[in-house]
Amino acid sequence: MINSHPKEEEAMALTLYGGQRTRASMPRWYMEEKGIAYNLVELDLQAKQHREPEFLAINPFGKLPALVDDSLQGPDGKPLQLFESGAILMHLAAHHSNDIQSEAERALTTQWLLFANATLAIALFVPSNREREFPRLMAELNQQLHPDRPLVGQQWGAADCAMQAYLAYLPLFFPDLDLSPYPAIQSLIATVQKRPAYRKAMGYVDA
Amino acid sequence: MINSHPKEEEAMALTLYGGQRTRASMPRWYMEEKGIAYNLVELDLQAKQHREPEFLAINPFGKLPALVDDSLQGPDGKPLQLFESGAILMHLAAHHSNDIQSEAERALTTQWLLFANATLAIALFVPSNREREFPRLMAELNQQLHPDRPLVGQQWGAADCAMQAYLAYLPLFFPDLDLSPYPAIQSLIATVQKRPAYRKAMGYVDA
């Protein structure tokens, strides 16, 4: 059984389903930065709560994160249910914040969300790509990224959240990876790791 | 040198940069199905045209496909330049077709684009995932997919294009993969492979 979130919070529009070491930390970081109110339901993956019927009714693929947005109607007339961290981020940016000011910014945000979740992830996790593709992408990113300059628009947004979250995973997942050829990325990671909203979303317990 | 597209076509809004065996076939298939006019610039990857300055000015990562949309202004005041096949598909659906009728349909289309390009691709191409993750995703997809029922909204759209294009790759990339446990997916692939727009986008020469 998944514990329902408390009754007094059920009127809130957004419920994020997450769990330890899932990409739920990405939309959660975004909502913390933007001051978007949300319920958090943390599933116990060890206990396979993400494979129980209650959660499969929300995401039939049983993957985390997922978002339920009571403020919008999905195709079945029920509140909108959404999976894929990148799609959740995009929806939050487009519908629950004022980050995106034009069709061009919308398209470019989608571009970076796909780049982070697909191209960068595949370059990292597919062993045959890691030596060939990954250094080329990182060298170019090292040129493009800067802690004070958003990837899209005038303020830190969903594109920055996805890209920075992925890059900050690098030292966690690949502790032997040498990032010294990419000083701008190293500096960006250090900046990200100090942000209180990031630390809260990642579950770090600060003194 | 990349051959410029003919002068008489330069007034067209959309230029797609592609090449053999790139994901350019996905947005191209979509534009063919929807009757969206476009220029196609095919780069010679063997000759490394995608690493030449002319193309790096369009996509600094040197990856195909990329789209230039003269009808929208990018952040630098020049026509919008976009990479990532999923982001190009989303932009075409949102800005150059009438597929998407609501915020919910927009969010769900983004969800399937990420699912195809990230989750499904990683399940396939990361060896450790192929045995564990891939069959679970395929079993659920086999329940959800149907040749006559779009994934989002009332008509075949960007979500169907991305998912169907990925699934139709399976027998090409993994000829030894047994798809018989997924009869609905097999039937969908057979239907896709007969579509004239798909065949044109894939570069099949029909009699």
C-alpha cells in the first residue's frame, strides 16, 4: 500500500511521485527554486511500491517520477497524469511558472530537455559511446555553460535545471571521471551543489 | 563545403538538415504526413560535413538532425535554430500543424517524445538494461499501442511519429530480437512500414 498524502493537502494542484535515486529530484529542484507548491509522495522502491496497482494507475510503466496536476484535465476527464522527468519539467515551466516568454524559448527549452535526458544520458551510459561521444559533447558544453547565464531566456529555468542536474550527477555516478578538462563545468557543478533548493531536492541533510 | 539549398527555395520557412541513418527521418516523416513544406539538406557523414564550420554554426554539437525555422526569431535575432529530433518534432506539432489542441495534449506529447528518445532508447542501447527493462516496457506498450488509435488527441501526431519510428527501427537494428511476444507492436510496425510518407522519409525507393 502506498500511503496517501495527508487530506489537508489534497486540494493542492500538484503531486509529485518520487523515490530515492530517481529523477524526481529534477522537477522537485525546479519547484523548490520557483516556489511552486507541491505534494511529495515518496515511494519505497525496495518494497516495489512503484509496481503496485495504485502507482501503475498513475504511470502504467511503473517508472518514477510521475506528476498529477489537478488543475488540468487529462484525456480521460481525470486530472492530468504525466511521466518522464523532462516532460514534467517542461509542463511546470510552461504552465506553473513564467519562465517561457515565446515559442522560440519553448522550443529551445524542449531541445535542452531532450539533450539532457537522451543525448547526454546515452553518451554517458552506453559504454561504446562514453569514450568517443562524451568528451566531444563535454568540450562543447564547457564552452556554452556558465553559472550566471541561463541556457534559454533571462532567468534560470527548466533547461538549466535538467542540464545542471545531469552534470552534477557525474561526480556521484562516475567518481573516477576526470572533469579537469572542463573547468567551466566543474565550476558550475560546485555552484549547483551549494544551492539550498538543490540540496533539499537531492535529500541532503544540512547542518 | 555543404551545398546550399537552391535559391528558389530559400523563401521556405523550414530547412531540415539530415543525413543517412540519422534521426532526421523522424521529423521528415512527420512533415511528409502533414504536408508541411520543407527544404532538405542532406549532409555526407562519411565526408564529415556535420563537423564543418557551416553546420557547427547551426548545431555546435555537430549532431543531426537540425532545423532552421525562418518564421521564428531565435535569441540572437537570427532565424530559430533547433536540434534534437524530439524537440524538432514538438516544434513542428506545436507551431506548424494543428495536432495539439490543449495544454494537456501538449504535455502528453512531450512525455511520449521523451519516452521514445530517452527511456526506450536507453532500455535498448544500454546492454545491462536490454534484458531487464526492455521486455517490461515492451509488454506495457503492447497493451497501449494500436495502429488506429493515436497516443495523444484525435489524429496521428508527433507522439505517434516518434514512438512508431523507434519501434520500426527494432527489426532493422536488432534483427535477432524476438518480437513475437508483442503482436500488437509487430502489427503496428508492419502498418508503419507500408506508409508512403514513412518510406519516403526513410529513403526507401519504391517501384
